Amino acid sequence: MSDKVQDFSPLTPNCARALSDKMYEKRKGAALEIERLVRDLIANNSTEQIERLLSVLGSEFALSSNPNARKGGLIALAAMAIGLGKESGAYLPQLIKPVIACFSDPDSRTRYYACEALYNIVKIARSAVLQHFNTIFNVLSKLAADTDINVKNGSELLDRLMKDIVTESSSFDLVAFVPVLRERMYTTNSFAKQFVLSWITTLASVPDINLLVYLPEILDGMFHILGDQNKEIRKMCEFCLVEFLKEIKTSPHSVDFAPMVNFLITHSQSDDELIQLTAITWVGEFLNLAGRTMLPFASGLLNATLPCMAYEDPRRKDIKEASKSVNQNLMRLITKDDDKDDDEETEAKTTGPLMVSVKFEIAAMVEVLTRYLNHESMQTRIAVLKWIYHLHMKTPKKIFQHVEEVFPVLISTLSDPSDEVVLLDLEVLAEIISSPSGPKTSKGSPTKPEVKSVKGMNIYFTKFMFNLLKIFASDQQLLDDRGSYIIRQLCLLLNAEDIYRTLSEILVASDDLKFATNMVQTLNSILLTATELFELRNSLKDLKTEGSCSLFCWLYKSWCHSPVATVSLCFLTQNYRHACDLIFLFGDLEVTVDFLTEIDKLVQLIESPIFTYLRLQLLDAEHNQYLIKSLYGLLMLLPQTTAFTTLNNRLSCVPNLQLLPKDQRKNTTGQVPEKRPHVKTINWENLLDHFKSTQEKHKQSKKPTQKLWEEQLQNMLKL
């Protein structure tokens, strides 16, 4: 027994027994005795005895296996701190360490006494305890989630005391604390999240602490807390973020934006609507404040905001609008100065601390845009096309380095079900193929039939025309439904003559005769009816220039795939004698339902405003005998249908040449003498031979069977 008493010295045996008693009053009395003892030791400067007492209270009581001894040890350590007073700072490690260990005790009463003990120690030590702040903070964050209400209440008192000390101190080590704070932010416990937020709010309110400097360290964690299911915590975190953003707007030059952007991009893609809206809102403000320093993150910002264009849910309307704003602001940052070579740097258009050197990289943006051009949402696809168009307008040289990645996707987008998407797609393609920044010659050997380059266009003009015909050939429904719309829009965006000449050159060499026929019929219908081709029609009608005659010859060669279209082209260009020659060759052609349908359409066109001049020329029967003969030839080909009646009625209005006085019948050639000098240079025999050879190709490709002949005959009879 004497040995045991000796081990607890300088405690008296009675005091040691009282500390381990199950009665609280006895333990409290022993603590008061220890407080007096410590005061005496301080007075006598007995440092060794003080350290001995701390060691005994820590190892033999606070860390004892006896629950009552642990409680007594905690009270005694608090009493020692009170007895030490101002000298307690020198012994804080020995005072705090045993108390901290008791916070993991399974007994809630022990944990409560630990809170009480640490509170008293901190209250005495005040700012000296800040050396152990991180340790105490970790303990408090765990106590915030304690299941016992008394322990939680005790920890809240201690927490408030620690906050008071921190706000009053000028020596708080924020640099060492931030990593601890960041780690605790990712807790899954709602109470612990609330505790962390309370500390962030407290630190942000201290005038001498600039928490904005450390915002990149904690921003991601705050968005993690914002996703908590507890409404109060979400509201508290949202308020905290709003306050931070206000402070950023007030002092943008003290903020390091770059480290935070990737966090915001990640959270902009969150499934949680509040997180997503908050992150995109921050991105929008960063674009306004940081300007061109945001350009290196352009691809990430597009990846986050482009899908938001698809939102139709009213609850996500704000997210959609915020994303649109981000896109518009990001577009404004890209200027023509960004189209410099890779080894050239473009300086940011900012002033003060935000002045940096920004190199605009486009490769990652192209990858994102190409991927989202196939997005299921029409609005997203439209946003992507606007971006591609914008890049071509501002940075044509850089975008052309990646045009091979974009071009095929733009071509396939022509099949998009939305007219708005197709129109915008055509505008982008028109910008690409007419851009002076595009290559004028192609590398390597040509793989397609050689087509003359078009003045003012790059190699992608011809490439586009090849691909356009290719997509029409592979999708007959697209040609039927959208072919006319696409060609007409292209003629508005580009030169109609260039388009028709290039398409004709390609179709002349086409091996797919059926498709070539369908395509020629489509082009012919557009040429004769579309308002967009008014000038081209007038040019062909008059054939006053060498260029118009050259175009006519190219059109003629491809139009030969459709005999009726060829005749209509001759009617348009007022080459009636050649039209008459062609119609006489129709007797050797296979007369099918489709053939007769084309003649039916031509009769309707003759009655339309397009051919008003032709109908008026019928009044001069003496000089337009080949025109009249051509129309009668068409009449003879038609079965007695509505078209037959229409054409017959029209021809019945033609003045009878025999009724004219003989002295007025001066012309014996049956046509007006050709006054167009360039038309005289056309080799009509060669054109006629080309027509015959083309028809022979079609004839050889068909070789109809007896059964097919019978089916066609039945269809003709029905017609």
C-alpha cells in the first residue's frame, strides 16, 4: 500500500482515493485540494513536482482503465490549469493530451467531463492554446456529431470559447489550419458539416483574416457541403457562398481565379440543381471579373454548359439562362488577335494584377464541339454550330488546323431533322468553304473526278459538293424532303453559278445513273422555280456572256441524265431548235411513267410565270416555228391527260401562219436569226452527241425484262 501511495506523490493518499471515488462530490473535493497544492508548488517554484503531478494525473487517472479514476483525472487536470493560472501555457501539452484521449471514451459521461475539463483549460490558457488549435478543432468536429445531447452541449460551449479566442487573437496560424479545415469539409455527417461552415463564417467575419486567399483550398469542399440533404445546412452554405462571391466582386485583384475554375466546371455538371446553378453563376462572374485569364478553361466550360442548353424543365430554367450567359461572355473573350501562330502570345485585355499572358488553344474546344454536335438536343446543337461559326470568324487560321475533324460532322448534320439546325449548319459550311484561310490546293493525289477549282473558294468547296451529293445518294428521303431546301439556302449563302457549275461537273462523271437522274431533276426544278436563282435564270435566258454560255454547256452535259430536264434547259435558254432536235430523239427512248410525269411537270412549268416570255413568243409563229414544233412534239408524247389538254389548249391559241398575208411571211428558216454572239460558238453537234451517249448509258444500265415492260405498260394505261 505504501508503494502505491508513493507512486501518486505529490498527491496525498486520501486525495488519490477521493479522485477515484464513484461519488462526484468526493472527486470534486479532491480536485479543489489539487488546485491548492498546485498554487503552493507554483509559489515554491517546484517545477519538478508540478511535472510529476501532471504525469500522475494523466497516466494513472485520466488514462486509467477505471471509469471513475478517468473522470477524477479529468477534473483534476482542469483544477491544475486553474491552479497554474498564467503559468498553464508552459504545461499545455501535458494538460491537453490526456483530455483529448478521453473524447474517444465509449462512456458519454467521461466524454462530457472531457469537454468540461478542456473548456476550463482553454479558458485559463486563452491564446496560448492556439498552438494546439488543429488538434482541438479535429476533436470538436467529431463531437459535433456526438449522439449524446449533453456531450454536444458541452462541445458547443467549448466551440464558442475557441471562436472567441481566435477572433481576438492576432497570432492565429491560418496557413496551418486551412488543410485541416479542408479535410473536415468532406465529412458525411450533417452536424459536422454545419460545424465546419460555422467556422468558415466566423473566420470570414474577422477583419484581419483574408479568407479569399485560401478560397481555392476550400471552395470544392463548400460545394460538397452545399449538396447536403438538410435544408438548413444547404441554406447556410448557400449564404456563405453568396457572401464570398460579393467579396470577390469587391476585391477581384486579390483573388486567384485559376485554381478554382476546374472545381466550378466539375460542379457545373452536378445532378443537384442548386449546386449546378451556383457553380455556373460563379463561372459567369469569373468571366466578367477575370476576363481572358479564363480562356485556358474554355473547353471545360463548354463541356459543362452546352448540355444545359437542352433543359426544358421549368425548374432548370435559371440554369439554362445562366449557361447561355456563360457562352455569350466566353465568346466575347475570343478576338481576331487570337488567330496568331502558336508561338505568338496574346496578352490579356485586363489591367492591374490580372494582367497575364494568355495563349488561346483551340484543339480541346474543337474536340468538345465536335462531340456535342451529335447531342440529342436541338438547342445544344444550335449552340455548338454558333460556336464553330464564331471560331471561323475570329480565328480562321487556327480552326482550319482542325477542319478535318469538324468537316465530316458538319456534313452529317445536314441530315438533322431541324430546319434551324440545317440552316445554321449550312452557314457554317459556307463560311468554311469560302474562307480565304482555307488551303487552295489539296495535298496528295486526287481520289475523285477532277473538278476545276472555283475562284474565291478553297479546296473544301469542291469537297463539300462531293460530300453533299454523296449524302443525297445514300439517303433518297433526305434528297426528296430537304434537297431543295439545302440547295436553295446554299445559293443564298454562296454564288449560285459556282454551285450549279460544280455540281454539274461532278454529276457528268457520276457512275450512279439513277441518282444522277434524280439529282438533275431536283436541280432543274430549283433552277426553274426558286426565287433564290432569279439572277441565274436571267443569265441563262439571255446567254449574253461567254461565262453564261460556258455554264449552259456544263449544265447541258449533266442535264442529259434527264431528257425532259435537258429540253426544259433549252426552253429556258431559248435554244428552241436544239430542243426540237432532242424531242425528235425521244422516240428512241424508253417511255416510262416517270418520263411522262416529267413531261407533265414541264407542261405545268410552261404555264407558270417563269415561262411567260416563251408563251408570248408563240404569238410570233413565223419566227418561232421550232418552239411550236417542240411543244407539239411534247403533246404527241403525252397520253390524253390533264397535261395533254392544258398544252393542247395553249397551242390552239397560236396564230395560224397560213392565215397571214403572203407578203408578211418573210422568214423561211422558222426561227429568229441568232443575235447572241456567244451562242454561235456553242458546238451543238457535240452536245447532241453527248446527249445520245448519255442516253445509251442509261439504256444499257436498265435492260428491262418482259415482266417490267408489262408493269410499265399497265402504269401508262392507268395514267
